[in-house]
Amino acid sequence: MSKFLNVEISAEDKAQTDKILNALLERKLVTGGQFIKAPARFWWQDKIVDMDYLTVTSFTVLKHKTAIVELASQMSEETVPLIRFSEFEGSPSCLNGLKKLWHEPT
């Protein structure tokens, strides 16, 4: 049985999020994505930086993790793209839908 993952990928603007998500979708590595825009504050190059930031959230399976990291890193314009994964459990109908997307037995 597959391990299902929530994936979050950061970007500085909408153009970057579009570029990253479209590349992942074309290769069928993720289900789709939500764009979350929010103010952010973080340490960067020995300074605290404030800016608006975007995060793309989506779902995937463990077998796509390495390909997602490689592709998102190539597509990102950030020096250090933030790419995070967390395992999740979902309702049977949710998990069956994800399995069908990747042609896995339900």
C-alpha cells in the first residue's frame, strides 16, 4: 500500500507557483494544488526579512517524492526552495481517489 504525502512548496510570486505546479501536474506527480498567500517573516542572510510569500499545497505518494524535489528545485527561482512533505491518512474515499489517479489497486 502506498504512503500518501501532503507536499508544500514555497515560492516568492504567482509566476513561480504556476511554473512549479504546472511542471508537477504535467508529469502527474501531484493531484493539483492550492495557492496560499500570506505575510511571512524569516531569517535570511543574517537579517530578518518580511515579505508576502506563496505556498503551493498538494497531495502525492511516496514514490514521487524524489522526482518532486528534483523538479521543484529546478523550476524554483529561490536560492533555497522550501519543499516539505508530511505523511497523512485520509478518508477511504479520499485515498481511493488518489489511488485511482496513480492507477493503484483500491
